Amino acid sequence: MAHEDDASDNGFDETGTPADLSHAGAVVDKAIEYMTGQNIGSLAIASALLGGAMGMLSRSLSDDAVIQVLHNAIASVRAGELRHGEH
């Protein structure tokens, strides 16, 4: 009997991304698309998503771990990693 490797078998999608992360990302993308279509401003959308993410992190990580996540995010901004597609 043939056995195919898929997300249900190993927890990763075809790109090597954890399946839950890939699914969550797709849901967030749709939510952003919906809010943009409702003429909600970019700053409001980003602030709401960041607030939700912070709440989720605080429920599953210690304060020190959340601070480390934030330090990593700040380092990414300072390194220009978030502006790779802009000119």
C-alpha cells in the first residue's frame, strides 16, 4: 500500500512549513484582505493583529519569553528584514 507524505503525516506542508503555521498564516491573510476591503486603515489592522498576537503569546509564554520575542522582532526591524520588498 502506497503512503503519501502530507501535513497529516509529518506536521509540515509541502514547503517545509509547520502545517498549523501555514494554516494560521492563510487565515490571517484572509482576515487582512477582508479588513482592507472594509476600508479599515493599515495601522488599525496592524495594531489589532499585533495586540491579538501579544495576547496569544502572553497566554502561552512567560513574560521573559515574550520579551525575548519582542527583542527578536526589534532586531529584525533594525536589520531591515521587514523592508526587503520595498524600494
